[in-house]
Amino acid sequence: MKIGLIGFGKTGKAVASVILQHKNFSLEWVMKKSSTLDNRNTAEYLGIDSEEQGKIYSSGTMAIEKLLDEQPVDIIIDFSSNNGIYGYGEAASERKIKIISAISHYTKKEKEFMKSLSSLTTVFWSPNITLGVNYLLFASKFLKKIAPWVDIEIIEEHFKGKDGVSGTALKIAEALDLEKDDINSVRAGGIVGKHEVVFGFPFQTVRLIHESISREAFGSGVIFVAENLADKKEGLFNFEDILTPYFSV
């Protein structure tokens, strides 16, 4: 499966390294804003032994339409910014290229744009694309269904420079019908990402915790999603759509 990666920050680099080392996927190219790494080989830059070129391009010097025509891919993975989808969305959907977006925050405008793209191709979006945190989300929903009266608090911890409330925490709150005020945020040091859901029962407490040890976890999540989208047609999908069949017993 041929992959194109949009965004090459810390997480984008970690995702690229995972894709480069997976035998069933080929990283064809990386697109980023800055031209500082133009025409560099991704594997060489990351110090990974790979035969793949994975050449790096700048959006300022390479038109996305030209790139998609000259180096076609099956899936575009987006780890750029909330407005990045406007730069490649239409070109990708017109060419029936699947889109996997791992952007934490989207406004109503971006969500509506993704929905319009999904009429032409497969579009997937998750604020946190790690498998573990989405399993936590499922387990939390099931526990609340069993005991809808339970007290619930959400704690999210991230690196010191992260702005705003975690998109994942907001997603958990939404799924559990909680308010933003029920989210407790911690910013300290270089914490990659930790989410905890605390269920306060009379005489007992249940805590569901997910912690990202390294950003490569996002790469593993991308691989899982890509594999499960292989047979999907046009439409807008999320992790719940992918995980639900696994919970059938």
C-alpha cells in the first residue's frame, strides 16, 4: 500500500519511521511547509535502513496535484495542522485517494469539508489515532452504560508547551456526556500524552489509563487504521466504525 505523508513535525517523523519499517506499506513521499529538507530521502534523514525513497517535498515548491499525478498513492496520512486538509483534500478526493486525518482539533468548517470529500473517497478522522486510547474510549462508554449514575473525571497530561485542552480528552468527554469543566489538564516536562478516566463508585474506584510511551504509537495506529480501511468505499469513518466489529461476541 502506497502512502503519502502530510506534515513532518515530531509526530510526523515518528509516523514516517514506523511506515518505513513496515513490509506491507511504502512511504512514497512526505509533504511539509518548509523547504529546508527539499528532495532529501526520508529514510536517510531518519537514519533508517530502507530501500524506499520517501522523498521530502515542500508545499511551496511542489503543487499537490502534480505530486499526486507523478507519484500516486493509495492513502494520504495527515499530521499537519487543522487547515492542512484544504491544501490536498480536493485533489486527493478527485483521485479517489483515501484520507486518514490525525489532527487533534477541527472546527465545524473543517468537519463539513471532510464530509463533502467523503462523497468521493474514504475519509477517516480521529483526534488521537492510537489504538490504545480508542480502546479506553470504548471501555469507558461501556462502563458508564452499566452504571450511568457514576461520578466521572477526566485527567489529561501533556508536554509543557501544548496549547489548549487535549482533543482526545474533549472526545472522551463528548462520548461520556461530560462538560469541558470535567477535564483536568496537566502540562509538565516532556510528557508525550496520558489520558485517565476516573470512575467514582461508592466504596470503590475504577481508573482507565492510557499513556503514550513514544510518538511511534501514532504510527502503529495509522497502520491499524489503514489496514482496516482497505475494503471501505466512500464515506466518513472514525475509530468507532473500525472497532465495533471487534466487540461483537
